[in-house]
Amino acid sequence: MFKGTGTALVTPFAKDGVDFTNLGRLIDWQIDQKVEFLVVLETTGESPAVSDSEREEVIRFAVSHVNGRVPVVAGTGDSNTQRAVEGSLQAEKLGADGVLVVTPYYNKPSQEGLYRHFKVIAESVNVPIIIYNAPGRTGVNLLPDTVVRIAESRNVVALKEASGNQAQVDETIRKLRRTRGDFLVLSGNDDQAFHLVNAGGHGSISVLSNIAPKEMSDMVRAALAGRVAEARELHLKLFPLMKNLFMETDPMPVKYGVSKLGYCENRLRLPLVEASENCMAQINSDMKECLGV
């Protein structure tokens, strides 16, 4: 269900709340451009800045608007295990096809704590779970042996890996092949998706595909099909954007890029602010070079 490219969608905002008109337009364009699945309310969707009522509305809207055309995954991670359970149960009730659960942030649990956190969530919900390792944001690194332990829960089906450490990615894939051959490893870093897939991974949950859904999904599909030269050319073509969409905090640069394409306003919620003039100029240059827009 989650093999290939999933877009970690930005959340369009208006002055008075979520801009559902543009969210619908963005969803339709993503599906038309052939991404395999969509993720709402993830890091790039500014999930910490969305209220509980907005969270429910966004998931409900996305599921209804997509209407089964592609799977919809909802971000439900929290530093409080019970809140992560409650958010995951809500997403399941609202019809999400899966949940993305980031490691707890700020409280920095041990590897045993991480294992127990995800085990409790897995035992509480029926919907497929993608666990998410983002140590640069959370302050804790989900190590390969812990991933293998968590994968003993059959409804934990995938890992979004954003450690930035390719050796760790390789070790995780190697160990999972011995114990859970159906478990998916997805890149959480666009600039490493080519490398991860060619090391035996299964796709990407992408920021770049907000503005380059066809190009990013074509690259991943080529790599999955063993067309390495084709995938490499697309990777190198897109590399400036892969790099510079993170020159400032995600989603500040990519939200500007999406606004440039007309699918949202360049509006973020505090404590995030609009990308700097220098960043916007760089994204303009990269979008012209890489995408011709």
C-alpha cells in the first residue's frame, strides 16, 4: 500500500483556518501526477500548529476528497503515548488508510522506551502503522535493533527513515530482511531516496513531491524497477531542490514553492515564519533549473 512515493503534504492556511479549497486542489494535482499515496499532518503539514478540531477536519476532508483514489496516511505522533493512541484511533475512525507515528520528541526516551511506546500503539489500533525516525527533530534516534523489535507487531508495516545516516539505513534493511521480509523502509530525506531504494528500500515520503510530484515519483519508480541510470539522472536533475528545500526549516521553503505554483498562500503558523528573501530567491532559481517553472 505504501510502496513508491508518498507526498508529505503542506497544509494550506487562510487567515481564519485551514484553506480546504486549496487543499483539495493540491490533492487532486498530486493524484493526477501519479504519486502513490498522500500523508497529511506530518512535519511538512505543520502538525504541531494545528488544533485538535482542525486535525479532525483535515483528516476527514482528505479521506473524503481522495475518495479511495490513493491511500491516505495521517500523522498521529505525540510525545505522550496515550495521546498518540487517541490520535491514531481517531484517524482510523475517520477512514485513514494508515498512520504515521514519529518517535516521541523532547522527552528523549531510551530504546526500550521507544519499543514500548510503539508496542502500545500497535496493540491499540488496527490501521497499518508507519513508524518515523527523525532524530534531527526529535532528539532521539530509532536504532536498527529497535526497529526489528517493533516490527514484531504485524500492523507496524513500514519505517520512514530520516536519520541521514545511510549506514544505519543499510543495517536496518539488512536486519529486517532476516526477520520481516514484507516490512517497508521509506526514505524521509529526498536527497537519499535514490540511495535508499537502491540499497533495498521501498520508496519515499517526500517533501519535494509537493512541487515535483511527477518527477519525484518517476525517479522512485525507476529505481524500484531497477532502471538505475534513469533514476540517477532524475536524482541528479532534482538534487538542487532536494538540498535547498531544507536550507531553512521545513516546511518554510517548500510552502513558498507550493504558493509559487498557486496551490496555497505562503502562509505559515507561528513559531514558523515565511522563508527569507534569500531562500525564496534560491527556490525560484532551483525551480526554474530543475522544473522549468
